[in-house]
Amino acid sequence: MCETATVFLTPCSFSETTGEGVTCLKMLGVNVENNFSIAQHVQRLVTVSAQMVYALHVLRTRGLDNDALQHIYRATVVARLKYAASAWRGLTKAPDRKRIDSVLDRARRNGYCPSDLSTFDELCNIADDELFARAMRLSNHVLHALIPPQSSASQRYNLRHHTHSLQRPSHTTRLSDSNFITRMLYKDKY
């Protein structure tokens, strides 16, 4: 049993273990705890972002202009915050999202990013919409096989406009509602 799990988890690395087993997995750079919390991942993002802001501060003292600092901030910190966010953002809680937004707010105050930079949720919503549209449109997209078929009800009734006419899975658990595909299918429902 353990050997099978090891083969299945080959792309993952174990970050913390106890006598009872694995408490946290690091999969493709995202830390997921055994209770599906990503608080540890958010903490690591905040820490690395603070380190990057310090590096930007050093660059500013050496004479780098604000435009270049903002480009570097977007290319390093914002890109790191958004990395695989479509997969892990559904597992965040309000305090996690607030900590990430505080990173962006602090950068705005210090001039490392433009004042009109969107919030973390807005940045992720834009990326999620683009990814979902691409997955629906391209039959060779890796997520296309996970997209449910067209709903037969949408073909018979003149319902209010939705972003899609796909069948919606039933809500079974909070964990299944955190799934990217489920979140996108129910995005416009309320």
C-alpha cells in the first residue's frame, strides 16, 4: 500500500512528517496540508513576497526608477502569487485572502506596483475566466475532458443568460465546491 502511494505521489515531495504519516504535501510548489488547508502555502507566499520587496527596496536605493521596479514586482511577486492559483484558491479562507491582499496593498503604498493594480481575487478571476474559456473552446486542452456536457434544459427553455450552458454537478461537499471546474460552473449562478 505504501509503495503504491509513493508511486502515485512521485511528483510531490513530503515537507513535514510525523509518526502518524504525512501532514503536508508540496505538489508543484503548492503546500497542501492533510486537512486541505493551504495556510502554510499562503504564509510562504507572504514571506517570499516580503523578501522580494526588500530586494526591490535595495534596488531603489541603488537608483532603479519606479517603472522598472513595478515591472520587476509584477514579474516576480504578482506572478508568484498567481502561480497555480486556479487550483489552490478554492481552498483559501478569508484570512488567507486578506493576507495576500495585504501584500499587494503594502506594495501599492511603497510604489512597487501601480495604484490601479487589481486585488488578488480580481486578478485570479480574470485568469480563471481565461483558463475556463480556453478549456471549453479547445478540445485538446488538458482540462477539456473534465468539462461536463451541455445541459438539455438550456436547449428547451429560454432561461436567463449564463456564461455557459453546461450541466452543473451537485454540491456534495465543501471540498468538491473548491474544485476549479465546479467553481467555474457555479460562478454566475448567484
